[in-house]
Amino acid sequence: MIKKIAGAIVLAQMLGSVAYAADYSSLEGKSGAALKAAVKEIAKTHTEISYGDKTWDAFSTCDVRIVEGQEAWFDMYSNRLVYVSTGHSGMNIEHAVANSWWGGTKNAAYKDLHHLNPSDADANNRKNDNPLGIVAGNPNWSNGVTKIGAPVAGIGGGSKSVFEPAEQFKGDFARAYFYVFTIYDDITWEAAPACMYELSTYPTLQPWAYEMLLDWARQDPVDTRESERNVAVSKVQRNENPFVSIPGLAEYIWGSKKNQPFKLADAMTPIADRPEAPVPVGYDLAALNTWTGRWWEATDIALSCPTPDVDIYYTLTDSEDYQLLEGNIEISGASAMGEIVTLKAYAQSKTGAALRSPVATLTLTAIDASTTDYKNTKWQLVEDDSEINESDLYIVCSIKAFDVMGCEARSSSSSGYLTASGSVVPEAGVITGLPDGAGIIQFVSDGGGLYYVAVNDLMMRPQGYLLTNEAKKLSLSADGRAAAISINSDSTASINFGEQIGTLQYNASQPRYSVYTSNQQKVSLYKYAGGITSGVERPILPENAEEKIFTLDGRPVNNSEGLALPAGIYIKVCSGGKVSKMMVK
């Protein structure tokens, strides 16, 4: 454990040097409004950095974690894994305190790292400007870390929807809010929506808000990671978040000690180490603390934890009924193809502060061992038009986020799209292993130089053909639309459905795949390069395609002039998709 004293951060021994150390002696004896004003005087003056690239530069020093030996962004809004080496496509710079609450003015609060974080773009969009709160019942939306939904009674300040972070981050958000509503209590806050605050220098936060945030800060005290981030930010901004440096400070301003004189020694509390999440042994990492795997026969699952001296608790149900792990977890044999089993687990320290780890999730999908499965396979970057044909298999991948196009189509009132199944890490133009939900692509010639794009799941079960009739509308159907497919000089792929409709692209802000006439993120094609030996059947033509004839090995026969075919046996695919053999004597 690491303790802090007045005027210094004792983490210096760990981090080598400290760029900034605040003097908190002026806080002694104050309380309530006077203490809040004194905290502001200490922390308000700092170095402002420009918003954008400089923010990401700062994040690279204070918001990076190591996942399986690689640097990844520390995202408090999702479990999505984005490796630093691939950039930050599909991520936003997120304001914990919504900047729309002060009209979005790009002031010091807009740029302040103490409440800025890397965030998955989709989670950021869902959060919007909802106030913090506790979601009642089932959320309207959740990604396993962030929840959005109607608030419980007494929470939300009249808002119909609230944003609830994961348990392990609630204290972090609380202390960021304490900081912002102390340091910036005099900026021009919007009169509406004033869900969490009032237009005053004290208490600034509404009673329901500061009571909830105080509760979150108690339940999720400052841990080593949050303390180290505070140090890293102080090196850039030349100020600390005093509510992280002094964990008990908020109690003297809004809490149970607001009428007591502040004593620094009493407000300092030990900083605990939070355990890491348990790891299911032998399964594939799909996202942060998220694993996937296959199963068919009865099996045992072993859980380990990188942190020693912990108890592990798990559940195989949708409830919060966790039980202490004793040995391996027995899973019965599957009853049907596609059956899903979800295991959730967390670790808790046996000694010291009873901090819980993040929740680890393992999702098992029942797949008969005899079934073709393209999950653990290799895929080579397609770099030339000559590699486009009807006999190979392909995947579509975005060129910056390296997110593989999925096999599931969704729609809203204004758009239609295919999901993104998850990120991969290409090495020298080779992708090894696909995320669950990835779409396996086959091309079927229309006979005139265009191709229908057939989409299959990882077991090569047909999901339909890409169909679009206008920009931003993409679906899967038995009636596909043919596209012009080519490879550009930069090895990106053009899957073009027409000038008025657009090309297949990746929307990093959602993230999703659709057709756009504007510039979104380009895509590349990767061709199947081995890993399994099972054969696959050639897809039949869409129902709206003309009759076509193929040789037995799948090569199309050009019979546009109605000439007599050479003697032999052929495959005829008729309009409507019916397939039959035909003999020519």
C-alpha cells in the first residue's frame, strides 16, 4: 500500500520523479464552502494543453495498460481492445462531465485531463450528456461496462435517462466530478439541463448528486491505477486532482464531516491495489476481460488470477448470484448446435481493502467438432485484382481500427448496416484468428464483370447477400446487389455499389459497416490462407440473378451467345436459386 503526506506524493519512489507536488497546508481548519474555495485556489492554476493530438499524447502517458504484452488504451467506458500501435480509430476524447453543460465552449474545462479519458466511440455516443446515476432494472443499452437507462427513484435530477459506469470506475468518476464542480464552479454553466448541478459556487452539485457520488467514492476508494494517473496528469498540467491526492477530502465539503474542521492527517487513507480479473485458461481473448471459446462435450473450466492471495467468485447465470470457486467449473455437454454458456467471475483480495477486480466474461458456443469452423484460421492481405475470384474465401477489415466485418445485419430508422465483430492485429499482412461473429465472404460473378457478395458465419452457414439501394442502407437478403470489386494501389479494397449509393466502408464512430458516398474508413480484403481442411460449398446465385451454368469444378461457363456447349456434365443455377445437373451429349 502507498500513503500520501502533505505537500508531496510518495509515489515518487515508484515513478522516479514528480513533476508537481501541491501544498495543502492552507486547507487546515476549513470546512464546507470555505474548504471548497480553498481547494479551488490550490488546483485551478495549471498548464492548458491544446485539445486533440496533444490530448492523445498525454493519454499515451496516463491512460495505457498492458494486455498480453501489448500497450492498449485504458478505456473506462467499454471492454473494447484498441492497441496503441494501431492508433485510436473508433475512439473519442470523452468528457466525464458533459461539455454541453457549459455550452461546449472550448475553455480550460474543455481541455482538462483530470476529466478527459479515451473512450470507445459507440459508448461515448450512447452516454451523450446523460447525468451519472443508477439504472433501474434492465438497461436500455449496455456493453458490459457502461449502462444507459431509466434511473432509480430519487436519482437523476428529473432526467429520463442516466449513465452508470462499472463498479470499479464509480469512484473515479465521482472524484472527477468533485474536481470539475470545484475548480470550474464559476464558468457559464447552462441553466438547463441542470440535472446534477445548481448555479452556485456552493454546493454547486445538487444534494442527490453529491450524496450518490460520495457513496460511490466510499465504495470504490482510490486505487493504485487512479493514483498513478493523477501523478501522470500532474506532470503534464502542473496540478493534481486534490480529491484523488486526499481521498477523504470530499467528506469535509459535502459529506458527513462538512461541519468539522479539515485535518489533512485524518483525510489521508491508504491506497489499495485492485486485483486483476480472473483468466479462463486456454480460451481466446476477444476484448478486455472477455474471452470466447467452443465446446461440445462435457468439459471443465479452470480459472486463474494474475493477482495472488485472492478469492475467485463465479456465476453461470444471468443473476448476481456469485459463488466461491473451489476447483474447476464443470460444464455439461451441449444439447444443440449454437447453444451459449456464459461464465462470469471476479477476484477479491483476501487481505487489505476488499476491492473487487473487474468482471471477467467467458462465452462458450456449442459447435460440433465435425463442423467446419473458421475461427482459428489465417488470412492474407489481398494486394492485387488478380486475387479476386469465386473460389476463394475472404474477410473484410477496416484499415485503421482493424475491425472485422460481422455477419449480422441491423437497421434503424435512418440506416442499415452490418455489425463489426471485433478487432484483430495483423502482422506482416497476415491475420491469425477471427473474432466471434466475423463474416466469411464469397464472391459470385454476375457474368458482366460485377460480383454478388455472399456473407457466411464462421461455420459457413449462409447469412445472405449484401443488398443496398441507397447510401447508408445495407442489409442481407436473398436478392443481393452486384458490386464492382477492385484493389487500389494502397492495398485497400473498393466494393462499389454505384456512384449514387457508394462503397462499403467502416464507420469508426459507431462502429459499423455500411455504404457511403462520403469518406469513412477504408477497408481491405484478406484471403483465406489455411488453418482447416474442410471443404466449403459454392454459394448459389441470388434469386434475382439470371440463369448461369458452371463446370463441375465451379468455373462459370460463358454461354452468352447461345452456342452449343461441349459434351459433358454441367451445373445449372436457375433464376430463383434452384440448382440442377445437366448433361450435354
